[in-house]
Amino acid sequence: LAPWLRSRASAPANNAWMGNCKGAPTARSDESWRHNAERVLAEAVTAAGSLLTPGHEDPIAKARELIAAIGDAANKKHVTNEEKTSDVAWLNFVATEIWPYVNLAVKNLIKTTIEPELQASLPAPLNGITFKTFDLGNVPPSFTHLNVSKTNRKNHPGVELCIGVTWPPEEKGDLVDIRLEVLPGIEVGIQQLKISGEVYVVLRPLMETLPIVGGLQVTMVAPPRISYNLSGAAKLMKFPFLKSTMNSVITKLLTDLLVVPNRVFVHWLTLEQQKEVDMSSMQYPQPEAIVRLGVLEARNLEGKDWNPIGNPTSDPFARIHIGDRFYSTPVIQKTVTPKWGDDGWFDFLVYLPEQIVEIELFDQDWLLNGKEKLGFLMMQDEKNEGNLRKVAITDLLRVPDKSWWKIYHGTKTEAAGEICISVQAFALDCSKALLMRPKEQIPRAIGKANAQALLSVQIRLLRGLPRKFAAGAVMKCIVRQPGLPDEEHNTKPSQLRPEPEESDLKIDPMVQRMVEYMSTEGKRSNEEIADVSGLKVSEVEAVLLQRPLFYTSWYQSLHIALSNPLEAVVELELILPKDHKSAGKIRSPPHNVRDLLDAESPRLEYILKLQRGEGVKGTLNGPFELDFEAKLAGLLASDLEELRKTSFDLKL
């Protein structure tokens, strides 16, 4: 039917009505437009016959019905194809059905993760704290909005749903029954618990074969907002560390699990389909840019400390948090107008234009060895007049550089001071010419914002651990640069890799190693490998695809900003959960980052050997072989004006 309609629309007799269809009909052309539309649609209905309107005897009436429907749709608020807002009633229905299971899952998370973390973070005698009861009630959260948009990250198309979540609904009141035993016989309760935030659900990758959607990603651009009150003994005795420690533990847990760059990724791709997809970037996204952000100064801050010879003063410092990177400025003593200058700068990795910029100002309390909050960065919410919202990267790019931003304290809408923010942005480019450019062309370091390149290490699979030891292992990446302290970056605990269902390989492990070496190190074709090994080409392909002896799986990316990439050295260390504390370390040989520049491209992919060092023998002694990839990207200064127009040109 579609080709037929196109041919009819292009016919000379129909040019008039087609011209009007492209825009809103004018008053004079409306009747003509409707008449021609009725005639052509009637022809379409007649041509379609019973396919579209079984038993319909009046095609003109059907055409008028279709036009009325088109008119109703046109009168609704226009929404672009790029972003659509949908009714959330169906989401609320789904939440109602699954809420009992969510309640049980969160209860399990409390006992297995949050309670041990809370115990480890509290001082004695509070470190014996336990949850006596935990029930979130039977009322599910409500979904306030749903925005849908197209995405295309790293050539993997997808559909993104941004879902606003509030729990409990405002009209439902206090629903929870949560009680903790902080000391033997002494309990505290949690009341008026409220949680709100935005969850991003991305259907990706989209495939050209059934079932079309290959996986599901769940993430957040900022931790959810959580508020609650303590009741019982906590209210009377004012336990000093309890609430702040609980807040810290819960925020860290959620950040490590869901907040960008972290995400939950579930997929149902076959091994053959996984070969076409960058699985590491599905689980752990690649940064798209580096933002060099500086908190230069502040003014009109509250004076927290008594001053015998004048107005109260503070000892302020700023804490900046973007994604998984934090930075605290030095403390400026006895002032309400601190100036940090170059000491206020730091480099942050940007994954999404919607990433939240969290800046909090504190007064350092030297007497109590603590801190008091002076305020945090917020801005007026354009969609909800009189309310405040958090500031995103894109908000900083919409205003002139070195603008003054207001900070707020608590729920008050009156400003508690202002801070001056400066921003520089750098795209990431893997070209060797950029990485090898002269020093005078390298972006100038400002204080601690001194990145010259970004090293990305993908930790994929490990061979050498039996199945019963494959879960829970951690890979540590140690980076050494001249004149700087060693940096350590850890993966999350490994998982046992499921054995491929389609695997029926009966090939000697030594032959498998030879096939892998010839492919990754020797860069030989599958046909050449088959000739040397005596295997069939299909068997060579199966070995390279299935990696049947690699039982330990991470598929995680570590991203490390380097200030001196030409002299940086990287070493990997395998940490086993049940290893002897005094056992020799399992490490790779040191690797110079410069080797990436000496290769054909600043990207290397190979099998890396790790050996047990000298010392007491451990639970397992290897050898171990790691499937990993390393690549190096340089910083390319970007025009802020262009970035303001394109929102970093970041595509999820």
C-alpha cells in the first residue's frame, strides 16, 4: 500500500493537497485540502480492500474517520520523534505486580551487603548493629514521568527510557517497618523514608534478527534522593555517627551499582552475536570526553565560627563529585570569601551529557575534627517553578564560562552563597599524531587537572582458575608515573562464566593456546592457523569465539587519566578471595604505556600471562592468562560554544 500511496501523492493532480499536507492547512485551503485528502484516502481504502476494512462498504466514510483521527492527533502537543513522553499508567501497574518481589530482594540486599558494610563503618560498640525487621509495605513506587528517546552509542543503536520514580506516593504516608538493634536491647526505628530519582532503562543492542532487543541496561545519572528520620533510642540518645554513616553506606552502594559509569546489564545474546558487540562497553561505558572543572572562588558564605574581633568566619573547602571521581579543594581558613584559584581544578570523565555535577561546600571544624555543611550546588527548576534541581554538565555549558552559581542549604530556596565555576572540555581521540604531538600543543595543566591522555584497560576473561574459584576474584591495575604516588584501580569481583551451550569442543588445551597466540600475537588468518594446527577452519573459529577454558569473567573497563603517558608503567595483579595473606602476589610483568604508541595503533589486544611471585605458595599458583585490551586516547581541546549547541554530541 505504501508504494501505491507514494505514487498517488506524486501524481500531478494531487500536488495541491500534498503541498498543504506538509504544513498546517490555511483557512482558505482547509476545505480544498480536506476534499482532496478524502478522495485520495478513499482510493487508498478501496485499493486496500478487505485487508484494511473488512466488510466496510463506504470508503469515503472510512476516509473521513481516518482524517478525524489525524486531526485529533494534530491538535495534541507536538512531540519530536527524538524524544516522546508517554503515559506511565502501565508502568505503575507493572510496579504493583512486582513490588512483593522487590521487597524481598531489597531485604536480602540489606542483610548480605548493607548490614556488613554498616558494621564495618561504625565504631565500637555500635559495630554490632543489625536489622531486626525490614518491610517496605505493600504500596509500590509511583512513576512521575517517562521520556523515550533514540540512542546510538558506539554504533550500537538502542531505545532509552528515562523514568521518574517516587516512593512512597505522597498521599500514602509512612509505610515502612524498619527497626535496627544498635546495642543489646536498644532499638531504633526508621520513619518517613522517602526515595526519589530518575532511572534510565536502555534497550540495547538492537539486532537485525529475533528477538530484536539483545539486552537491557539500567543506570542512573545521580544517586537517588533519600530522606528519613530516626525514632526511638536514636532520637533520645542522639547517636552521633549512625545517620551519617548509614547515608554514606547506602549512597556508596547505589553509586557502585547503578550511578554512571556503573550500570546493570542483562543480555541474552548468543556467542555468535556477542562477537558483533562490544560487550565491555555494554556493561561499562567508555567515556566520551574529559571535563576540566574548576571551583575558583566563593562569596557570601555563612560564618560558622565565632570571631572575637569581627563577623563570624568559616574554614571553607569544596568537594566535587562527577561520576565515579571525587576531588576536595584545600581548606581556606577564616574567611567567607575563599579563593582557590588553580587549587580548585580537577579532571572528570564524562559519559553522558546529563551527568550530574555535585559540588558541596563545608566548614572544616578543627576542634571536633569534623565538618559542617555550608551549602550545595543547585539551580531553579524551569519545569517546576519554586523548586530546585541538581545541575548537569549541559547546564554548565549553556552559560558563559566563569559564571557565578548559587548554593543552597537543606530544603531552603534562599541562596546560602555563590561559587564561581570554570569549565574546559576535551574530546578523546586515539590518533597517534595527537598522542605524539609536541609539548607546546598539549593542554596546559591547571593544579591537579593535569591529564594528557586517557588509558582504558578492558579486563575480560581469565584462564587458570578452576570453576569453584572463578567467582569473587579481583583484578587490580597499578599505575606508576614519575613524581606521583602509585594509583590503584580495582575491578568488581569476577563471576563464573557459564559454559557455552553450543560448545562441544574436544581440543587439547595446548592447541587452544597455540590458536589464540597465532591469532592475537601473530595476527594470522583463521585459514593459516588451520593449516598449521591441523584443525578445521570451523574449529579455529569456535576456539576464538568460545574461549572454552576461560571460566573467570569480568568484562569491565578501567579508565585512568595519565599526566605523563610516555613514562607511565602499568602492572596487573590478581587477588583471590581465599588466598593466604602472606602468599606471593600474582602479577603481570610491568608494561610501558609507550608500547601502545610504538604499535601500529594505540590499541593492543592479547593474552597476558600472570605469575605467582616469590613467597609462600597460595591456594592456587597458576599459571594464569588474562584476555584483555588496552588503548590510549589523547585530549583534543573542544570549542565550548560548539559543545553548548551539541550537548557534547554524546549519544548514549
